[in-house]
Amino acid sequence: MSIPIQTGSGGPMSEKFQISNIPITCHAWNHDRTKVALSLNNNEVNIYKRDGNKWDLEETLKGHDLRVTDIDWGVKTNRIVTCSADRNAYVWTQESDGKWTPTLVLLRIHRAATCVRWAPEENKFAVGSGARLISVCYFEKENNWWVSKHIKKPITSTITSISWHPNNVLLAAGSTDFKIRVFSAWVKDIEPRPTSTPWGSKMPMGNLMTEFSNSSGGGGFVNSVRFSPDGNKIAWCGHDSSISVVDSSKDMALSNLKTEHLPFTTVCWVSNQSIVAAGYGACPMLYSLDSDKLNFVTQIDIQQKKAAGSLSAMNKFKNLDRTNQEDTSDTSLQTVHQNTITGLAVYEGSPDKANAVSTVGADSQLVIWNFKSLEQSVANLRIS
């Protein structure tokens, strides 16, 4: 299967790829961004490889019984981990012949798995679920299988998003009980004792380090949560159209911004001071943290509305009536994405400054946004 590429479709800084006509649930990149794994709202994972100006379907990973809910691709080990509504996770390992071999991971949960992330060292991963717990999974060499340990208290609702601290130990989780929690996910069997951090010093497995509420201004489900590259801050977005940042290095200083946009579904740090958020509004937004205050910078998707033409309104309707056609000129959004953005990831750059991000959406589009071109287009853009 070949996928054509359209460049510059959202202004000078985007590359747009139409994958199919089925919504994309989630996506993840390999280490050099030559391949992408994504799920088209079903129980399979498709791996595409870039070949010049097109993408080719390289392989389809089949193993889950129900819809795949999240994917993460380890950049160090080249292993893919997936989770699904079937309550299972798979670790996929590429063999010498290029084929992917799945290993089932028993999460020991009785509700759907909702999100999965490799730890930075990729010696373990965490899975959030609707079972009001987090499964921290690691490989046990003695028995040659993946085992899981549970983080339960004080979680009271579905885990919607998780994010690892750069120290490979702390784990942030957002949930539908309006809470953002930071836990210790230290597995003493496979890693050394952690050192103290601004989030706390006592780190036995499952220990609650700190907790925040997304209840300001009415509150809402926490849709996405992310640690900053330096590990000192956490950003999250809520279903109440809010975006928030807390800074542990400044006595847990909290900045909350209630936006006028439709709710965001995902957030991503592009530097230690800047965040991209996207969601139901189909347009990525850039925010910056200045003097501990979160501020809106710009829309990343800069669109120019098409000219209406030289016909008057009366002549336009006369022509439509004569040709018996329906007017569809205003049905498309003035954005690249034509539906909800469901995923957001760093595409290019260093951990503390991204040069490009990628988005996927319910419109089955994969879009790569280049910040270098964006800086040329927006004079007041501040990435750092």
C-alpha cells in the first residue's frame, strides 16, 4: 500500500499524509522516524515505512482481540509495546528476518487497558486501565516472562494517560476522577535505589509522591499528562478546556489556563518552557510558561481562508439552483485536520527542544509540523 504525501498543505510548515478513511487511534515512531506504527481504530497495528515521498505498508501486527488503545515504540531496544481493550498487552520484538514476534503480557486487570508507555531506559513499561490501577511490567529473566506489579491506591477511576519521569522511576498519571498523581514505580529487582528529586525522596513501589486536582473552574477529566524534559514540571489538559502546569522546583507552583477552545485530548512538551496541545478543535496550539504563568502563543496550524470569488451571493444561488447542486463550500474546516486530533508526538529534535511534532486524527491524517518554518511565519513565536 502506498500513501502519497502532500507538502505545504497547512502553510509552509506541514506535511500531510492521508492514511485511509478510518480514524487513527494512536501512533508511535521508531528511533530514526523512518517508520511509524499506528492503529486504525481496530485490533491491529500497521507499520508503515517511508520511501521518498510516499509511505508503504510494511507489516500488520495481529494479536489483540479488541481495539488497540495505545502504542509505544522503544527507541533504544526497537521493541513495540501495545495495549488493548481486550485487557492485554503485547511486547513485539523484531527478529533477524524482519518479522515481528509478539510476547503476551498478563496485566491482571478486569477492565480495558487505556494507555502504555516505555520507561526511559526501556527496562519496564506501565499500562493504565479502567480497572482503577496501573500495571508496571518488567522482564523476569529467571522465568523468561513479563511480570506486572500493581499501583492501586488512591486511584478511584479510569487512568487516561501516563508519563515517565526522566529518572526512570517516577510515573505521572491522569484519570477521570479529575486527579493528577505522581507515583514511584521503582522496581528494586531490576534497578538501583533512586536518588531524591523535587517530587520527593521516599520511593518504595507504588508510593504516592504528590497529587493535584483539575477542579479549578468546574473541573473535568484529565485527558493527557506529560513530564517536562528536565523532569521538574508536569503539564496536563482537562476535558473542561483547560491546560495546566505545575513546577516542583518552585514549591509546586501551579499555573492553570482555562481556554476558549474545544477540549484538548493530548499535550506534548517541545522545550522545558513550551507546550503544544491539540484535540477536538483540530488545531495544534502552542503555549509558553513565562514567569510561572502559562500563556497562549499561537496556533501552529496557520490557514488562509479561501477567497469567495467574484460572484455575488445572488448569482451564486442562481447557479446552484440552475445546476441542482448542493452548496458544500463551507463544510470543511479551515484547518489541516478535519476532525479531532487523537495523538501528538515529538518528531524531530533533542529532548529539551523539539524542531517538529506529529499529529494524527479521527480524519485518518498524519501531519508533521515543522517549527523552523513556523518561526519564520510567526514573529512572536518563542520555543524556549
